[in-house]
Amino acid sequence: MRPLSLNMQYFGPFMNETIDFRSLSKSQLFLICGKTGSGKTMIFDAMVYALFGKTSTETREESDLRSHFADPKLPTKVQFEFEIKGTEYQIIRTIKYIKEGNKNPTNPTVEVYKKESNEWALVTSSINASNDYLKSLLHMNVKQFRQILILPQGEFKQFLVSNSTDKRSILRTLFDSDRFEALQEKLEDEMKKEISMIEKHYQKITQYVYDLHDFDNEELIQYKELEGYRYEKVVEALEQFNNVGARLLSELDKKYKTSEQQVEEIEKYFEVEKLTMQNFEMLEDKKKSFAALHDQLSHITHLKNQLKYLKTVQSMTYQYDQLHLTKKELNTTENEYNQLQKESEETNLQFEEVKQKLSIKLNDQSRIESYKEFIKQTAHIQTNISQYKEALQELPHSIKMFKDMKTNIEDNEGQLKTLNALLDEHAVDDQIEQEKLKKQENLILEIENLKNKQEQYAEKNKLIEKKTSLIEKIEELNENKLMTESKIIESDNFEVLSVEDEIIKIQKHVHLGETCPICGSEVKSINGDIDFEAIKQEKAMQQELIKAQQNISNELVMYKERMNTIIEQINNLSISKDVSEELESAVSALAIIKKEINGIRAHRQEAQNIQLEIRKLEKHISEQKLDYNNMHHKIERFKKDASYFKSETKFETIDAFVKQFEQYHVEVNQFDSEVESLKEQVEQYKEKQVEIQNKINTAKERKDIFVKQIESSQSFIETEMKKHHIESYEQLDELLGSVSNIHEYEVEIEEFEKKYNKLEADVIELRGKVKNKIKPDLEQISNQLSHAKASFVDITKEHTELKFKIEQNSKKRNEIFNIITLLEQDLSEQEELIELTRVMNGKNAEKLSLENYVLIYYLNHILDSANQQFTKMTNSRYQLVRKKEKSQGLSGLEIEVFDRYSNRTRHITTLSGGETFQASLSLAIGLSNIVQQEAGAIHLESMFIDEGFGTLDSETLETALDTLVNIQMSGRLVGIISHVSELKTRIPTILNVNKNGFLSTSSFITN
């Protein structure tokens, strides 16, 4: 990071100060000097605040940066431009303050810009986003920035004396070593996962072994207590589980087969005896059923006789039913025939009425034909009626518009001639205007020059007045000084200090008539009552006079400095006369020339307006002529359409024609519709007459057929009645009513005979089966079978449970073998990973994690680089070394100093102030060098040091300066704040911070 420009507004003692670092070469050493409190450190504060929103030291608050003399309505603002890798950036940041008239503070703001195509492009204006962006851009936070680029007063030695934890925080950011910690954590997570997976394997093995069925075997019960990590012992135990299960299953298989055979034998015997018992029981049931069936023989004999008679009369049923049906149809046909006769008469009457209406309607045929002819000849007119209607209606109005258009065109052409003549009158000479504009520019420059001269003249007069006032004040102070000095001389005739003691001593050693040891005169009297209080008051007055004299001297110095400043300012102002009359004359001349130029421009504007009117009028005339021609064509078309309409329709108006046309059209349509309807009705009635006559003929034929059928059926039935001795139709109806029971009688007789024959055969068969046999005791046999089955069920259950346990053990045994295979594979594969993770996390002989090892590597390089400077500064006495104490955690980053005089290391805090400064400076340089070499993302193109050189003797100061010169020659910008006067002679470029009362300004000067 290299600074380019820094602007500070209301920042500390700076009201609106800009420092341009571009005037410095890229590799230059410069000194920042000024009086105490002038604001030198504020320059560093401004850069740090712009980048991080913090001060350059931890002890100073951000609110302290705002000037006490700032405009209460305006913010404190820092604008900082800097360069990284050839790209320029700009930051504008304000400080939180309470604006005048507000109770609540105005929050700080920040804007970050990046130069793209020589223009500033806004990157972000959010405080959080800006801070993150700048931190990523610089690759360091404010604390690291303070310890690497800007070394604040009293704080830049912190990196030197900081503990391992603080150094680790700085170094890991600078060298991006947190990636090693991330790798450690990743490997640690992987190791934990693998160990967790292996532990899960152990747990599964333990659980599976515990879940194995032990068959109540003492040895197997003990094996179930094995843990998973003893998986080799588990493999041996699994074989025992398999052997015990197989032996128990073999023994139980024999019991199972014996019990199964016993149950089968009893079941067979039970089934045979059960069948015998069923035969005895069935024989008793069949005998009872056969006896009951034998009692129904008389009823069945009666049904057989009745059935035989009904079958003889059954042949009459069909003829008798047909006779009734034919009579019913004959009655229906006669009714239909009578109805058709009536309908035929009504249809004939309606048909005559329709023919009469049609005849009357056809009498108007000739009139309707004339209407049709008119419609045919004028249909094309009606189709385009809107066209002819427009022609008749618009023709008079169009003729009037045509005449008006012609008049307007003639008027506009006359107006156009007038405007062209007026345009010729407003012609403007551009050469005259250019001359007057040039004269105006010269006058403006002359006025600006005269104003500056007049302001300088007024400023000079004010300074002369101030000078006169200061001369009078200085003369007055000189008079006061002379008066005060004379009073001091008068009071200096004796020294009051300890006068009281001296007088008492003299009084003890002198006597009357002797010579005074002080003045040499004769002692004539010794007065013991001396007024010491008066002497003390006189001494106090003397002190006040001395103090007043000092104040007057200070005021004289201050006023003389002011006098010198004013005299210098007066000498810088070369103007010596009042140019107000010349200024007034030039202003008047400028007003006149401006008025003339405005007149020319107004004249030109009028000409331009006339030209604009002419163009508009020409365009309007052209449009009018086009409309005029269109109107002419339109009128001709209207005349042609009106003439054609009248010749074709013989009507003068559209409304009359349309009314007549529509009336004819309605009457024609109505006539055609009515005639068509009547003709359709005539045809319909004709068709209806034919249809009704056909139906009448059909009904008559059917009636004759039904009469013949009735006569034939009656003859057949009467013959049959005589044959079967049936005397009346009533008796016949009764017999035929019983014919429907024939099927029922047949079914009843058939079922009786089937049951009778079946029962008879079953009784004979069952008697043969139970012949020579005794009824068995099934209950006793059943009890034997139940006992055998219960015993078999118990053995089966035991056998099934044993097989299930063996199968379960077999599955778990396979699972255990699979897990052991995976376990051995994981142990083989992850052994190196686990060992590597332990080593990288500090579980090694050096007790160093990978990241700590890397940071120690970088710190060693930093110390090597720092010692190149430190040994020179200390005449090879001291060397910075790393403390090599081993311990778990973040040790190994503390720094000690090796003293070649004592040939031993000691704590860094035992160095003197100057030696600490040398060590800190060397370490900062070493850190900067290594970071530049190793961390490509960080560009340390600058270094700023605040104080510390005052602790060095002249020889060590020379060595430190040589070191800084070497840094500057390596391509870095180095800035130093110091009050050491020797530095001003050694460093040619100085940023001088001048303090003037409560304000400060800055400027680069060269020795």
C-alpha cells in the first residue's frame, strides 16, 4: 500500500488540508516535523481512520479526532487515495458528530472508490461492507496495520514483546497460515469419523455377540461377555456356538420323529373307528326318515290321478286363451276404424279452407312482380346507399369549403411575401458580433486583473494599518519595559534574601565606635527594632516587577513576530496604487458591450423567428394546396354519384328511395312467405288424406280376419267340451284354472319317488357295513390322540425354537464376520491417517502443531532478516532469537535477545529504551521484508514510524538512519515523525507541519 493523497477537513488542527504524496518518489525517505501539538501524529490517524475507522493508537478515541473549531454544521471528513499493485483506490470517511440544532448524533459514513478508465467508480458505501472490502484488500486488520506499516508512538514495540498467541494472530493473517489449521481440523474430523466408525464396529460386534443364543450352556454364557475389540477371541467363540447348536438339534430331531410317528398311528385308528360310529348313527337316521316317507304314499297316489285328468283337458287351454285375445283385438280395431273415419272428415274440411286462402293470395301476383322488378333494378344502389347518401349530403358543404380553401391559400401566399421582405430587413453581420465578443472577453480579463489588484491594495492598506497599530503597541511596551527596569534597578540596592539572619549576626559582633564590616563607617548606634515586614513587602514588590518585566518581554517578542509577518506580507504585495476608477470604467465598458451583443443576438433571434414562421407558413401552404386538390376530386366524385342515383332510382332524395325500397322488399318477402306456407299446407293435407285412407283400409281388413278367427276357435272349443263332458264355459274356466298346477304336482311326485328309492337303498347299504360290528368308544380314543398331539406340539415348538435360534446365530455370525472384515480393512487403511492427524495436531516429539510449525518457520526467517539490521545497530552485541521452550499449545513464538557479551539469552524486556527501539525497528523491517517475499497478496510499499529516535545516541542514530535509507533504496516510501534535530540535516525531504494558533498547515520542503 502506497499513499498518494490525503485530505483532512476539520480533522484535529487541520481545517482543510491536503498532503500530496505524489510529489515524493516511489522510494524516498522523508521526515515529518513540527512543534509539539502541531498534528504530526494526526496525519497517521487520518490514514488509519480512512482505512479502518480507527485511530493510529489504541489509547485515542475516534471522537477525539474532530477539531474543536470545526463548523458545527459540517462533518469531519478524511479523503485518502492510495495505490496497491498499480490500482488506485479512494476512501471518503466521516466521523460521528452532533450537528448543530440536533440532539442525536449524525452517524459516520464511508465511500470506497476504485479508479477504472481514469474515473472513480463507487465500490461500496456501506460501513460493514467497506470495512470487509478494505480488510480483504490490505490482507490485515487495524491492529496488524499498526504493527507493520504504521508504527505508532509508544506502541510499535508490541509485536516485539507480545506473547505467542498475539504473534500467532498477526502472523497467521500475514502468511495465510489458517489454511494449515483448516487442514488440521479437517484431518481431525476425518480421524474422529474413522475412530467413531471403528468404535461402532466394536460396538456392533459386542452387541451381536451379546445377542447370540447361548442354549443355556454355561460356557456359551461366558463367551457372551466378550467385548468387540477382542474380535479374534470372538471368532473362536463363534465356532463353539455353532457346535453346541448342531448337537442339540440332532438330539431333538430324533425325539421329533418318534412323536410324529406315534401321532400318525393314533390318528389313523381314530379315523377308522370314527367312520364306524358314523355308519351306526346314519343307519338309525335313515330308518326314521324311511318310515315317515312311507306314510305319504296315499297322498301321492291321489296326486297322480288328478295329474292324469288335467293333462287330458290341457290341450283346450291354448285355443280358449286365443279366443279371448282375438275378441279383445277385434274390439280395439273397431274403435280405431271409427276414429279414423271421423279424422278423415275433419281433414277434408281443413284442406278446402287452405285451397281457398291460396287462391285469394294468388290474385296479388301481378302487383308483387312489379315490386320485384323495382328491387332487382335498384339493388346495387341500395347496397352502396351510404356512398350516394354521402354524395348528396356533403356536396353543398364541400363546394363551400373548396371556395374557402382557395381564399385561405391566396391570403397565406400574401403573408409569405410580407415575411420574406421582413427577413431581408433583419440581416445580421456575424463579423461585428465576433469583434464585440472578443472585446467582451478582453474586458472580463481586465476586470478580473483589476479586482485582484484592488483586493491586494485593500489588503496592503489593512496590513499597513495593522503595522502602524503594532508599532504603537511595541513603542508603548518599550516604554513600560524601561519604566519597569528602572524600578527593578532601584530595588536591587540590597538583597533581601536571608537579610534577617545577617543583621542579627552583625549586631552580635559590633560595638559603638567600631568600624562597620559592611560599609566601613563608624558605628554610632545599634537599633534592635528593624522592620522586617516592610523589607519582605519590598521584596515581594520586586518579584512582581520582575514578573511584569518578563510578561512585557514576551508580549514584545510576540508583537515583533507579528510585525515581521505583516512586513513580509506587505513586501509580497507589489501593488502600490488604487485602481478603483479604472475598475469602474472597465465595468461600465463591459456593460455597454454586453448590451450591444445582446442587441445583436436579439436581432438575430428575431430573424431566426421570422425564418421559422416562413418555414411553417410554406409548409402550411403546401398542405393547403394538397387539401385543395383533394377537395376538388372529392366534389367531382360527389357530383357523379348524385347524378347516377337520380337517373337510376327516379328519386330526388335518399330517404324517399330507401323508404320505398324497404317497403317493397317487406311486402315481397311477406307475400312469398305466405304463398309458400299455404302451398306447403296443401301438400301436407294431401299426404294426410292418403295416410288416413290407408289406415282405414288396414283396420277394415284386420276386423274381417279377427271375426273369422273367433268363429274357428269357438267351433273347436265346443267340440272338445262335449268330448270331455264339460257342460258350460264356467266349468271350463274352473278346469283350465287348475291346469297351472300340473308342473307342481309332477315335481312333488318325482321328488317323493327319488327320496323313497334313495332311503331304501341307503338302509340296505348301511346294514351291510355295520354287520357283525360293535359301537366304538370314541372319547377314549380321542383322549389318547390329544395326549399324543400335545406331546408332539411341545417337541415341535422346542424343535422350531432351536432351529430359529441356530438360524439367528448363523446370521449374526455372518454379520460379525462381515464387520470383522470391514474392521480389519479400516484399521489397515486408516492407521496412517490417524498417525498423521496426531502428529499434525502437536502429538509429536516437538509438541508442535502443523500451523505452529509453519509460523515458527516464518518467525525464524523474520528474525534472520531483522538481525541483519539489529546486529549493525548494536555493533554485533545483540541478536534476536526465538524462545525454544517446548510445551503443548501455542508456544515457540516468544522472542528473546542473545547478548554476545554475556554469551546468554535474556528476556526482551531487559533491553534499555534505545535498545528496545532498535530491536522493534529491526523486527518491523524484518517482518516487512519477509511478508513482501512470502505473502504475495500483501504489498508493503510504505512504512511510517512515529518517534523513538530520541532514545538513541548519535552513533546509534546514524546506524538507524543508514538502515532506513537501505529500506528506502529497496523501493519503499519511509516516513518518520521525530523532534531530533540531527534528522533534519540527514533527511533532505521534510513534511513541515506549521502551527498557527489552533490551526495547522503542512508543506513539503527540501533542504
